[in-house]
Amino acid sequence: MKKEGKMKKEEASTKTNVTELLNKSEISLWLDNYNDIFSDFDPRPYAHRALSQDLLDEAKRATREAPSGIELRFLIPNTQRNLQHEFMIKKRLREHFKKHAAQLEDDYKQMRKKGVILTVIGMILLAAATFLYMNNNNQWWNAFLVVLFEPAGWFTVWIGLEKAFAVYESKEHKFNRQFYQKMTKAEFKFEGY
């Protein structure tokens, strides 16, 4: 009877500790061991290993409404904890999120740069069409070039402006950019239970 009462107290204490851990941070993820953070198909050491798609999906879901300055807490059994591994994993997480944030930001800037270039090309085509129209000397090739340059110029300007101002950036691309930007500023913590 005493053993049973003691076990119930320990169980209640463990539940209280877990509840406290969950309330400490915005995002808490349960781990059985450190391998849960990484891809099952990647045998490399923690410092170079690819992150688990499940982890990334769960982090994206959990951070959708969160502001920047996120704290991501990994809950791991006390028996599994290793401070050296945790240090390497935190470093790997930071590298991963910084690398992907930079790539997505570069893609975004390239798209806007291409938009500006297309807009300039479209303006040149429209200027050429205007010049040919103003110097109309009743030759068929002159009329043909005006008919060719004018719609091409309008179309190119329109597409260029859409890209330059990121009017139609996909929701997924925009969300991924925001997610990786948030995660570059995130704090990663490991807690035992």
C-alpha cells in the first residue's frame, strides 16, 4: 500500500513537471531521443545531418501564428540527454534555418530584380513602337514592327511590375520566407523530463 501511494505521488509529480515544462515555452516538442530531430535516411553525424521533415512541418504549424522571438523547447527523457549533442544540434538547427532563410530571401530578391529588368525591357519595346509609329513611312515592315512591339511591350511591362512588386508571390513561398526568418531568431532549448 505504501509503495502504491508513493508511485501515485511520483506519477502526479511527473505530470506536474511536464505541465510546467509545456507552459514554459510557446512551442514544445516531445522527443524519444535526438534522432527524432533528424531524417531517418541520413546517417551523418548531428553536425551535418538533414532535419526531419516531420520536425519542420510541426514547427511550421506551431509558428504559423507566433510572433518573432520564438522559443522552441525539445522535451527529452533525462536518461537520453547529452550536452555535447545538444550543443551540436542547436548549432545545426541555426545553420539550417539561416541557410534556408538566406536562400528564400535571395530567391525573392532575384524575382524582384527580374521584374525590374522585364519592366525596363517592356518600356524599351513601347518606346520603339512609339518611335516607329511617329516615323510612319507607309512601309509594311514598319507597321509590322509597331504591331509586334506594342503588345509585347505592354505584356512585358505588366509581368515585370507584377514580379517587381511581388503581387503574385505564392502564399506558400511567402509563408516559408516568414517561417525561416522567424526561426533564425528562435531560441532552442532542451529540457529533461
